Amino acid sequence: MTDPVALAATNLLAVDFSAAGSLAPLLVADAFTGIFDWFLTAVVGGVFSWLAGVTGLDFLGYPYMQRAYLSVLCIGVVGPLVGSFLVYRDLSMVGDTLAHTAFAGVALALFLDATLGLAVPPLLGALVVAVVAALVVQALIEYTDARSDAALAMVLTGGFALGSVLISLTGGGISVGINQYLFGSLATVSRADVGLLVSMGLVVVGSVAVAYRPLVYVTFDETAARASRLHVRAVNTLLSILTAFVVVSAMRIMGVILVAALLVVPVVTASRLGRSFKQSLLYGVLAGELAGVAGVTVAYLYGLAAGGSIVLVALAGFVAVAAGHRLT
């Protein structure tokens, strides 16, 4: 006969292992959250607090400013990194198109929360809609006679129209919540937003590093890439999804209206400095970082909109480089 004690112990172990298996994702998520909180507090907070003491700029020690600076440092990398592949393919308006469709995603998430009580994170709604829009643009270009600029225009206006209709369906009730996504804000960037931005940034950088050669090949000679049996559609899909990631991750601080600027302006600035594509990538990231840090600083000191300040600084950098290039 089977020993009841042994049977009970076996069942208990089975339950424990089963429970452990079901809790594993939560444990992993908690572990990553703990690591990121430590990084944000001990590493980032420690560095900025030291800088505040050295420079006498007290605002560098404020936690919300530290989150804002970390956010723009990430955006300054991923924006020009992905934007370079867009600008050199004459697809600069892709970022603007996806930003406007991401606005529809935010409106949809807020609409579902206001009408059905479904607590969908606005950034998740923005990411899903932006990715779908990117795939729709690609499908319009590949399977219809629509030119790329016409396809982008249709998706851009359609996304913004959907967002405005959703706002009107609630009698304007969600317009207050959506304003921070339209124009961006320093004060509303939370730990979760920074964590999402850093995670997306790692995904974007890792993806570009892995697929760098195919991306460059398709960017400069798509016909030859097809002839060499490279899966061009997959490469285009990857670039579209990465662009959606960049747009959504930067929305909270840059705002929907201006987020596309960091995909384009630093890249155009760098194109006048770099002698090769890799050099242009490097200079583009450097220009993006300088514009982001300087723009956030100016926005805090003078009470200006963060997104607008960053874009104006980036444009000033372009004007300075263009003028210098003209004089030499």
C-alpha cells in the first residue's frame, strides 16, 4: 500500500513546484524592478547628486529631473540611431506619422478606461496602434499603387482623426489626460515611464546591432538586396517596429507633436559632419544627446515646454553646423 504521508508530501511538493512555476514570471519581474530601482536611486541618483554638489546646480539633485535627464539620454541614442536609416531612405515623415497614430492609441486607451472601465496603460495603447500603423504603411506601399508619401499622409491623418473622434465621443472628458502626451512634460515622467524607455532603448540598440548589415544594405541599395535574396520585407518590418518603439518611448517627455524631430534633425545635422555612415550615426547620437540635455536644462530654468526646447536646441545645432560648413 502507498504510504499516505509520502503521498501527501509528494502532492505538496507538486503543488509547490506548480506554484513556483506560475509565480516565476512575477518573481523575475520583481527582480528586474528591484534592480532598476537600485540603478535609478543609487547609480543615477548618486551621479546626479554628485554633479549637483560640484556644479552648484541644485535641480540636478531633484528625482524628477534625474528621471527627465535619463529619459533624454536614452532618446538621444535611439532617436538618431533609428532615424538614420529613415532619413537616408527619404522616409523622414515615418516618425511623424507614427507619432500621430500613437496619439490615437493613447486616446483609445483613455476612451476604454472612461467608458468601459478597462484600465489599459496609455503607452501600451500607443505602442500597439503605432506598430499596427507601421505595418499598414508598409502594406500600402507594397501592395497598392500608393506612393510612400501618400501612404504616410493617409495613415497620419487617419490616426489623428481617430484620436479626435474618440475624444469627442467622451464629450472632451479625456482631453485633460491626453494633453501631457501631446506636448510632453518633465514633471509627469514616472519611474515606470523611465523603466519602459530604458527597456525599449535596450531592445532598439540590440536589434540594430544584430541587424546592422541588412539594415544598411536595404537602406542604400534595396534592389541589390532583393537580388541577393535578402528578406527585404522582414528588414522593413523590423525598421517600422523599431521606429514605433522610439516614438512611443519618447512621447512622455517630447510630446506627440514634436517626437519625430529627434528622429530627423540630429541625423541631418550629422550628415554634414560624418564622412561615412558609421560616423554619421555617431555624430547623430552625439547631436541628439547634446540637444536633449541642453533642452531639458533650458526648459527647467525658464519654465518652458521640454519637447519644444529640445527641438529648438537641435535646430540651432543644425543651423550652426550648416553655417560653419558653408563658411569653410
